[in-house]
Amino acid sequence: MSTAAARLIALPARRGRRPLPGFGVSLGLGMAWLGLIVLLPLAALAWKAAGLGLAGWLHAIHDPRVQAALELSFGAALVAALLASCAGALVAWVVVRYRFPGRRLLDALVDLPFALPTAVAGIALTAIYSANGWVGRWTEPWGLKIAYAPAGIVMALVFVGLPFAVRTVQPVLESLGRDQEEAAVSLGAGRFTTLRRVILPELLPGLLTGFSLAFARGLGEYGSVIFIAGNLPFKTEIAPLLITIRLEEYDYNGAVAIAALLLAASFVCLLALNAIPLLFAHGKSDG
Amino acid sequence: MARSFPASPSDPLETAAWLRWSLIALAGAVMLLLVVLPLAMVLAAAFAKGIGVWFAALVQPDARAALRLTLFTAAIVLPINAGFGLLMAWALTRFEFRGKRVLLSLIDLPFAVSPVVAGLCLVLLFGSDGWFAEWLAAHDIKILFARPAIVLATLFITFPFVVRELIPLMQQQGSDEELAARSLGAGPWRMFRRVTLPNIKWGLLYGVLLCSARAIGEFGAVSVVSGHIRGLTNTLPLHIEILYNEFDSTAAFAVASLLAGLALVTLGLKFWLEARHGDALARTHRRH
């Protein structure tokens, strides 16, 4: 966007003149950067998807293999986001509310999935949870197959989603005062009632935000999943992997059809993330 | 804040000891199974055949080429996303304009979009029947399956990290100090250098740190556009995949241990920044 255009859409500042410098330059260059790096590539996808038409899109999506991959991807991301939210709330609660040796280490380790490359996590999780791995050798005799099964996909997605779930709940827990809880207890509420009626409503926006972030991340995740999944068509083949397979087959339309659906899901997640603070606008969380 | 109150034996909010320790044990078990074991696994498998084999896997020519490409990519991506992120954060936190909310959500897009979808988008732009195919062919420029596409994919994926870190920080700080500098006669550049930059430097570093971790580790988007040419367009994470698929798992884990070491350094630096310079970070990262 040009500087002149940026000035046009700007609201008049106090005293008629903008007191700080660089509005046109920073917004113009920032928009150019956003446009070239992010919006232009996404526009190319949207354009190709529109070119397919509804009939072409439905035709590509109707393939049973695509259906199976989409069901697996959405299902695994949903289950993993739920599990990550529960585990994340537990870890956040323990780290904020209790004092015990190793607390700070536990807190620091939460961010490891952010920092560890997904491919590294993928091969490590596979080695641990496959039939002769550290954990897999104990679970498989009991009939619990994790690596090369949907359970392994969920496992990898919980791994990448956990930091989102913890870090969105933790600040809310930290800022939660004792007053309301004490009031509830002094009015005769049990611990469970206090948790359900006082703490949970405060945590809900954070929990939902963490869930949405973990779901969005899990739906598109590729690196950590493809090693542990086994990648059998109709069984353990996730949608992002099927996109790369269609690309390698030069089936651009097939790839675009799946990608357009995933992109639409990303937009829905973003909308949800933006709507959560508005829905809970009466709260005082600073998310 | 709960911690600031000494818990007396008759504290009505005190959890029973058995319940407290069960919850701590459960949280510890989750973190052990999910986070600690993979880290231990990487180290155990990397050194399974001795330190000599580990070292050989790292100095092997393809591994060195992959390391060079990974560092090359990060060296281009970091300054670009930091510089433009700073500009965007300035525009978004110091001025009011229409469409600001939309812009804020657009910034988050790369967080929500699948890396594979991001890679596909670049293929659609620069591939053999992409938007720019003819022009690129006419000028003999190769982007896809070459370094430029790897850089572009990484730029896309790491786009939000710095700007997302700076926006809440600069919002909290407000513009009073900058306005004061201006009214005392400081020029724009002087105001930026003497007031803005010192205020945001730790937040900027924090964002760059997160950005670099992701840039070095990015797999999905880079995988789609790289072409997987050994010694030429393989980054370290892609090199791990090739070694792993060739059943050379010791070498794969050796390279993985290098990246895991980098991740631990990142984590250590992040923790240090939060503990030491927490006041200069966005409020959600403060740890005291």
C-alpha cells in the first residue's frame, strides 16, 4: 500500500497532526512484507481452488482415500487437542499452585516442543513407542499399539499441542486472586464446587484458546507425524501427507482441493481465536 | 496471587497432601512420557555406536552441506522478519487506523496454516505451470527446488514470531517516552535509537530466538519446495529424514542430537531472558 493510501485510511490524530513519525513508511513496508510473503502465496492457492469450481472440488474430495485421510486428520487433531488441553491444564495448575522440587524444570520443559524440530521429535517418539522401543515393548503385549497406528498420530499431536495448552492457561491461573475462592469456601462451597463454579469459568477463555491453537497446529502438523504414523493409505495417512503425495503425482488439482479445505479450517480456527476474547469480554484476562 | 500467602495448616484452600502429590506425580508422568523420554532417546540413539560414529555422521559432506544451508536460510530469514516485524509493530501499536483488527489477524495466519499448505502455495506460484513460470523461465531464474524457495517457505512459516512478540510489549509500554523525546526535539532516528530500541531490545531478542528455533527446525514447508537434492537443497531436518528412511538411524539420531542441543540452548536462553529481563518482555512471559 502506498504512503498516500495509508494516510487516507488513517483516522485523524489528536491536534490534527500525527505526533510520532513513520506511520506511512512502517505501515507501507509492513503491508508489502505481509503481502509478498504471506498473502500472495495464499492468494495463488485460493485462485487455483476457485478455478476447480464446486464440482471439481467435490470430485477431488469424494475420493475414498481423501475422505479417510481427512477423517483421520480432523479426528486425531480433535482428540489430541482435547488431551493436550487436559494435560496442559493439569501441568499449569501444578506449576502455579504447588511448590515442589523440580517445579522450575517442569515449567521450562513445557516449551521444549516449541524449540525441538518436529522431525527430531518424530523420529524420537517413533523409536520410543514402536514395538521394541522403551515404552512400546511394554504396551504392545497388552494389545496397545502406539507407533504406526492412529494412537501414535495422536501422541505426536499432543506433543506439539501441549505448550499452547499450558501457556494459555498458566497466566490466567497466576492472576487468579484468592479472594473469590476464599469467599466461595467460607460460604460453604466444597473444593469441587469451588473448582467448578469459581475457577473453571475464569479459565474457560484460556482453555478454549489453547484448544483452538492446539487443534489448528495439529490439523496441519506434518514433520512429527509422518515418522510415527506408518502412512498406510486408508489407515494412517494424514491429509497433509496426501497433499505431498498428490503433488509428487503431478495431480495439482487433487493437492489444491485438500489444501483448500485445510486452509478454510485454518481460517475458522483464526476466527474462533478472535471471537473468544469478545465472547468473554466481561472478564479481565489480558489475552 | 496464591503463592504470596503463606499457607497455614488451617488454610481453607490448602489441598490435601495426597491429592497434591498425586497431581504433581501425574503432571510429572505426562512430561516424562511426552517430553523427557524423546530427548533422552535422541541422545541414547545418537551415541549408541560410540562417539566416533556420532562425529563421523556430523562431518560427513552431505551433513555439512545441510548445516550450511540451514544456517544460510536462518541468516537471511531472521533479519528480514525482525526488521519488517519491528516496522509492522510500530505501525500497529503507535497509530490508529481502519482495518487494524483485520491486519492483526492476518499476521497470525502462518501460525494457523499447515506448513504443507504453505509449501504448496509456493509451488503454485513458482512451479512449472505457476503464476510466474513463464517470466522465471524467460529470465532463467530458478526458485522452486532451489535455495530461494527454501528461504521463502521459511519466511512464511516464521513470519509472526517477532511481530507477535513486539505488539503486546509495545502496547503495554505506550508511547509516552517517545512523545517526550519528540517534544524535546529528538529527530525520528534519534528517538528510535535512544528510546524505542532500548525499551524493546529484550523483547526483540526473545522474538528472534523463537524465530530462529523455528527457522532451523522447519520441516513440512521446506520439504515440499526443496526437491531433496542431496548436498544442494537439503536442510538439516530433511537430511535427518533421508538418513532415517535409509535405515541409517544412528546417523539420523546423531544429526538430530545436534538440533536437540540447539533446542536446549534456545530453551536455556529463553528461560534466562524470562527470569533476568522479564520486566522488559510482554506481560505473559514474566516469571516473577
